[in-house]
Amino acid sequence: MTALNTKLFRELWQLRGQVLAIALVIAGGVAVCLMSIVNYSSLELTRAQYYAENQFADVFASLKRAPRHVTQRIAAIPGVLRVSDRVEGAAKLQMPGFTDPVSAQIVSLPGNEQPLLNRLYLRQGRLPDARHTDEVAIIGSFAKAHNLQPGDTIKAIINGRWQPLRVVGIVESPEFIFVLPPGGLLPDYQRYGVLWMARDALAAAMDMEGAFNSVLLQVDRGFAVADVIDHLDRLLARYGGTGGLERHDQISHRYLNDELAQLRTMATVFPLIFMSVAMFLLNVVIGRLIATQRDIIAVLKAYGYGNWAIARHYLQLTMVIAVLGLVLGCVIGLWLGRGLGEMYIEYYRFPRLLFIIHPGWFVLLTVITLLFAFLGSLRSIYRAASLPPAEAMQPEGPVRFRITLLERVLSGVRFSQPSRMIVRQLARRPGRTGLSVLGVALATAIIMVGNFQFDSVSLMVHAQFARVQQQDVAVTLTDPVNSAALFGLVRDPGIRYAEGRRSLAVELIHGHRRWRTALSGIPEPAYLQFVIDESMAPVAIPEAGVLLTDFLAAGLDIRAGETLTVQVLEGERRRLEVPVAGTTSEFLGVAAYMRLSSVNRLLGEGPVVNQVLLNTDPQQSTVVYERLRLMPGVLAVNIREAMLASFYDTLAKTFLTFTFFNSLLGGVIAFGVIYNTVRISLAEKGRELASMRVLGYSTPEVGHILLGELAIILLLGVPVGWLIGQGLAAALVWSLQTELYRVPLTLTVQTLAMSASVVLVSAIGSGLIAWRRLAGLDLVAVLKTRE
């Protein structure tokens, strides 16, 4: 082992605190990057394999009723590889020990075998036997919510008739990764599920013998799916077809696609921010660390070491620190990625997680980390290696000897001598001061980016479940009814107020852009649920025209005053031309709104509704739920409190867990930045501070100089960090917009205080360490110092 290698290892041990702090800064950036990439890639591959193994369909179509021989004509459509027709229905369930209304979608299975398309993954038990009309398989999320096992019995109302059902299997389906109740925006696993029955049993219950009302297609990759859907729609039009859907429009896949798209954004934006900040701070810290070793460089050159040997030595020091941070970051990133992946698997209900670790990622991260470390230290290493020995023997002199502008501005302020030294030190090295302030600012911004989303979720909850939705219960009906039925509901005990709406499935068309969503007819005035603007003030529904959510209007590239084509996907399938009256602002889902009377008039209907919003007496909620369960014509019941709980259990859980990990790693980076700032400042001023002790200054006075400088840097850096954090948060919010939800940009006092507190706590901890080292300064060594 050469002398320089010995020095390297000794120096690493002596600087172990700083080395670890710098390594933690690098590790934080690497861990966020690896955690995000691993999760996104693993989930994307898991979904692709799950779809392929279970033959997930390319086209979905629903209709009123068609004889089974029509499937032969569907199979003859050019490009169709496979056709799977089936029967679908709705049921209301009575679950033991659960008083809230529970509804379900029932899907048929062909005999005793798997369907051709959308095959089921069997978790427990078996599939229903065609010889037994009471057997069902249930989706895993619903089974887990009610702790159901094969052999349990539940009661159901199917097509108006009570029927006991025996659970024989627990399954998962690629078609129902997201299970959304009718009229709901979020999954509610306790109150809505999916059941599978043998086809003959379900067809008999639904009066659909020899017929089907749902069909799935698999399309040859060489054919355009849109052309196949066009043929299919023309064929099914006479049978009440509502229009075929491509896979990307299927509700579960669409929501899952948005979730993964958002995760992909977070997997690129967060690591980009973290790695950029980490590498910038690495550059600053390494450069200042090398600059503190001028006297050591002089001694090495005096002993005959050349420029290249010294440069290689400090480059090795930099690379060792970088590799340590890289390895630590990879370990943390894989550990967090695995844990986060398991949570996503439970959330998405995939059968298993294909945890992918691609060697190329490690190669790329290694190249990026080492390259940034090299570039960050290159200038300092070059200056150190080219420094003449005689010059290196002397302490680095002050940059300027004149009175600075800051001193002139503050000339009227009576500073103590230590305070005056602080002002001069900061003013005479503006570049170094600016980098220190920027380092603290970036550390503050990192904490803000990791924490502002907690405030955003709180605002989403307030806007959706407290401001927009005032009802206790939302009831979705199987068919539209006259609005006079509301008067009968209000007379029932437990119901205080009822408000009707008309909701219909539509396709909105503007130019070449199309969007499938729901058009809601809202009464004017509306008291239980209304639309809001950006300031969360209620928006009056215009007499003519449609209101679009801002995200939907941007997707259709349409503005107020332009004409929108509305293709109704039910009933007579009318095609309407309506003007856009304006936009609204919502955080969950997308929709179009019109006045209820205008919708009824355009459809040629009387005053009908198919959704009822209710305010109920909390003391009689159980009675109300029981009546709704037994009431014919009720398709689904959505309870506002249940939707709020679902929000926290689904979207908020996954979103905030990812945010928590980023906040944790951001705190690690912040500590590394502050600790290195203090330690390097102490190393740079060690001789000066020790000289002051020799001259009679006390430890508190000397500490005042060092820590006072840090305090001023914090006072300057934290507000700058708030501004940078706001910009980064705005960029992140803009990139995270999806159809499922939009994260609002909201920065509260708590978020600002949290970011400042993390930096302050890091500074206090680092200051205590520096204080301890100040008390142990070697004064004898200072008396022997060179002049």
C-alpha cells in the first residue's frame, strides 16, 4: 500500500462524519430514483403479463339483448380473432353483520370452464359448477372487505327475486382491477363487488335464455381497432348497443393507466429533482472539502509528489465517497421499492408482483453519480494539483481588503466585534456565501416538494366531500323515473330532503377529439351537490349550454362559446349540438354538466331523473338503508362517508405513502447539506477560531462567529428555498394531472414551517457537533502556526 493510499484511508476515517453526510446526500437522490424506477417498471410488466395470461379483451360492448347466433356475425367482422358473449346483471346483497346497502355486478361464466377472454385468476376454491344454480365466485377485494371464504352464504336480490348464493371461489380479473360502483368515482370494496355465476343460472335469473347483453372481442394486431368497433356498432345498433369501447376506454384499465402514468411521472420528476439537488450539493461540498487541505497539498509536493499523483489521490477520495453513497442509495432504494411494490400489489389486486431489477439501471445510476462527482470536483482538484508548493504553504488570503458594500450599508448599526467578523466573512466571499445559501435553499425546497402533497390531499377532501357534496346518500336508479317520485321519498321517515339528477353516458366530440364520460343534468338551484369554480364558489348552471371541467375542456381543446357534439350512448342514441357555456374546477374525475330541464328537453323526455341525492336523519340511517335495499329500481347506493373512507384507503394511501418516502429521503439530504456546511466552515476557519481563543476570546464568543454565520445563511436560504420549492411543486402538480384526479397546488403555513423546521433541526444538531469540536480545538498547534 502506497503512502497516498494510507493517507486516503486515514483521511476517510478522520472525516467519517463528513464522508457519511455527503454519502447520504448522494444516497437520497439514488434511492428516490431507484425506488421510483423499480416500482413503475415492475408494475408495468406485472400488468402486461397479467393481461396476456388472462386474455384481456381489446373491445368491450354492452347492449340490451341479442340472440346468441349474432356472435357468428360478430366473429365474421374483419380483424376479429375471438368473440366471447356473456350475460351481465345487477344484484343487491345482504351481508351478515353489515347494515349498509351492498350492490354487485354479476357476470356469467361459460359452463364449468374459463371464458375465452377476461379469464379469472383463482385465489381460493373453484369456479361455479353449471349444475348448481346457487354457486358464485366473488372478487378478492370484496371477499377481503367482508372476510368471506369458500363455503359462506350470502343473500341476493337478482331481477327482483331473493336468491341465496353460496361462495365457492375467490377470484381476480383483469377487467376489474378498479371496481367502481355505478355513479361512484372511487372503489368501495365493502359496498360494491363483482360476482360470477354459471351462464345458464344467471340467464334464467335475468330472463336472458338464449341471449346475451355483453360481448368481448380480441382483435388482430394487423387491423385497426376503431374499424372493428365501427362494424360492431352498426351490427349491434338494432339490439340496443351502447357503442363499443377500446381497451384504453374500459373504466378499470383507464383508471389503472392513469395511476401508472402518474407513477411514471413521479418516477421521473421526483428523481430528477432529487438527483439534481444531490449532485449540485455534492459539487459544492467536495470542492470546499478539497480547498481546506492546502497545507497538506504543499507538504505532499514538498516530498516530491507530482501534480498527477495528487490529482489522482483527491479523485480517489471523491470516487470513494460517491461509490459509498451509490451503494447505500441502491440498498435503500431496493428496500423501499420492494415495500412500496408490495403495497401497490395489494392495492391493485394483481396475483403477484414481478419485481424487476434491470442491470442497466445500476449501470446508468453509476455512470451518472460518478460523472457528477468527477465534474463537481474537477475544478477543485485541478486547482489543488496545480498549486505551487510555496503558495500552498501559506494560508489562503482574504479575497478583498476594502470595506464591502454590506459593511457600508450596516455602518450605522453597532455590532459587537464577533458580529462584525461574521458580516465581513460573508460579504468578502459572496460566491461561497451564495453557494451556501443556495444549498440551504435547495434542502428546504426538497422538504417542501415532499410534504406539500399532504396539504393538497386535505384540500381535495375538503373540496369534494365537504364543499361539493352535501348529500348523505346518492342513489342510482336502474331506469329514469318521473321526478314526482321524489315527493314520495321525502315522506318516508328518516329522509329529510331529496334532490333529483339526470345522468347519462355520452361521448363528447370536438373535431377529431373524443371523450367518453357522463353528462349530468343538475336542477337549478342545486342544494345537495353543485359545481364550483377555481375559488370553490358555487357556479350557476346556465339555461343553455354545457359546463365542462377544466381538465376535460383542455383534453377536448374547446373553449367557451364553441359548439360541442354530444353523442348520447343510451336510449334513442341522439346526437346533440350544444354550446360550451364555461368551465368548472374539480379535483376528482371529469364530467359535463347541464341544467336538468335542458337535458330533459334535448332528449325529448319529461321531467325524469335517474339519480337521487338524499339528506337523512343519522338516527334512522339503518332504516333508510334497509328500505333502499328492498326498493325495486335501485341499482346502487353510495354513502358519502363511505366514499371519503374509500378515498383515504385507496388514492390517498398510495399517493401519500410514496410522498412519505420522498419526504424521508429529502430530510436525509437536508441533514447532509447542513452538516457539511457547518463542518467545512469549521475546517476553513479552524486556525482563525483557535487564534481567537489564544487571544482571549471565550468559547461562546468563538462559537458565536461560526454558528452566527450559519444562522444568517439559514435566514437567507430558507425563504429562497420556499420560492424554489413553490416552483418545483407547481411543475410537479402540472405533470401529475390525470383523469382520475388532479392534485391542487396548495402551500400552507404548516408546510412552510415543516420545511424550515427540518432544516433548523439539522442545523441545531450540526451546530452541537461543531460546538463540541470548538471546545476541543488544539491551541498549542495554533501557537506554532506559520505566518
